[in-house]
Amino acid sequence: MHGPAEAQVLHEFATRVRLYSHWDSRLWGKTRFFGAAAVTNAALVELCSLQCSGQWIGNAAVELLSAAGRRLERLNIETAGHIERGILCNRDLDTSLITLEQTVLEHMLQQQAGRSPRRHGQAIQQINRLLFCVEQWMWPSERWPSGSLYRSVLRRARSELGRRPDFAVFPDRVGIGHALIRMLR
């Protein structure tokens, strides 16, 4: 990922790291969902900035992650405002927010699969390859802290599932979200 389009996507991910970190600092007493969103985007920045990232992630995955990121950002900004104003609150806010976000993402994935099954299959395959590489690679945590945290989360998810997590599977994505929030707490 090193052309102008890729630079724009990296900029999007980096901007979301700052946005979600801001919301996490304001709402961490109620939810760590925004901290998890910040870590997810930071891990994408770290991973996609590497010279060898093209081996793991191709255009189909980058396009999907970018489109999903833009859609989820709008949802999450609105949700953060509702939490801050006390409109949205419950005992297990983290679970509610993970489920809401993954439901919206699931709808996006189903739409993409219906519109362009081949491109959808490529994107899912590339994202799953990226997840596998993150889980297996020995990240120096001081250089790639978010990627290292994700490695631990993915290993925990694999252990709990008894198999590799699959990005196309709703409960797998929800499980990754829960594992990430547990690690942040």
C-alpha cells in the first residue's frame, strides 16, 4: 500500500485513531468500545504502512475496509453523542455497541456479496489472510503496539473458537470485539 489511493486510506485510518481515542478518553468510564475502535484503526495503520503489506492485503480488502470504516465512523460518532447526552445507556454498553456495529457491517457485507460476489470473496479472503498473518507474526510490541495487541486478541479468539476466526462470520467478529475490549480493561 504505497500509492496515492493507499496514502488516502492510511490517512483515513489514522484520522479514525485520533477520533476514537478522543471518544475513548471521554467515555471510558461507560464503555471501552471506542478504545477498541482506536486500536483496530491503529493496527490497520501499522499493518498497511509496512512495505510487505501487499503480500497480505489487496485492493479488494482495502476498499472494503475503507468503505466500512467510513460508514461505521458516521454510526459511531452519532452513538458517542447519544452516550454523552445520556440518551444511550445500559448495563452492558460494550456488548450493545459491538452488536450494533457488527450488525451494520454484516448488512454491508451482504450487500457487497449480492452486488459483486467475486470481489466480496476476494476481500474476505484477503482480510482473513491478514488476520492469520497478524496472529502468526512475531510483532515487536514496542514498534507495533496495536498489531501486537491484535495478535493476542486473535490468538485468544482462535483458542475460544477452536479454529481461525473468519471475518465473514458475524459471531467471530463479535468475539474479536469482546476479546479486544476485555484486553483493554
